[in-house]
Amino acid sequence: MNYNERIKQKKADLDDWNAHKKELAENFIKKIENKTLCSKQYPTHGQVYLTELGENIGYEINSPHPAVVISKNNYNKTGTVIIAPISSGKIRNHKNILKCQYILYSNKYTYLSKDCVVKLDQIRCISVNRLKEYRGRITDDDMMRIKKRIKFIFDIN
């Protein structure tokens, strides 16, 4: 695809995302109007959901992607959650994985079709309305290791 075609495609993708984002917002408003916004079941730390991340700018992860909830459970009751996207992109070298990534192995997490990487350099806060489908849960041991990498990224002792 040449440069002009890529620009045209990106504009079309952004238009599609804007329409979809409007739909998400309208569904949110309907929940408020129907008084069904408050749920007794909140996402919890370590759960993995298919999330609607929207259209990217630059190298951000976009579109529907699995993501792990990394925020504390008390925070998750506020209507937003902090997530780290999970990418199934090619893992080039398991031994030299970046410190901002953490590998989840598909033989341990059967809801993953192949080995994936938690992209800790792409942490973001999203509305719980972007959580589309529950996929599974990360073990406490792996969450502890993910937290260590988060501390490294943010230079927290």
C-alpha cells in the first residue's frame, strides 16, 4: 500500500472508530437512563477482558484487544479501570523480551490461542463500558511479576 492509500485508509478507520465510539457512548447513556449502569459485579485485578481500544495514533494498540486489569479492586468500582493491553504479535526472542513486556504462555492460559505479551508500556485508563467479554484470569504469581515490571517502567522502588 503506498503512502496516499495508507492515509486514505487511516482516515476511513478513524471515521469508523468515531461512529463506533458514538455507539458506545449512546449505550452508556441508555444504561444511565434505564438505571442499569450500576453493576454488582465489577472487573477485578488480574482479570482479562476483550477490550474496545478504538483507533490508534502512531504505534498505540487499537481495535478489540485482550487486556489485563491492573488497577486495584476498590478503584474498579468507579466506572473506569486501568488496563495493560495484550498483544499476540510475533515474539521474536523470548530471552531478550523488553522489560516493559511480560509473556503469557498459551499452555498456561488456555483462553490464549498463542503466546502473548502484556504491553506494560501501553497502560491506560478506560471506561468499564469498553470491556466487552471476560476471557480469564492471570495467576497471582504472574500478576506479582507484572507489578515488578510496572515498578521498573515507572521507576518506583
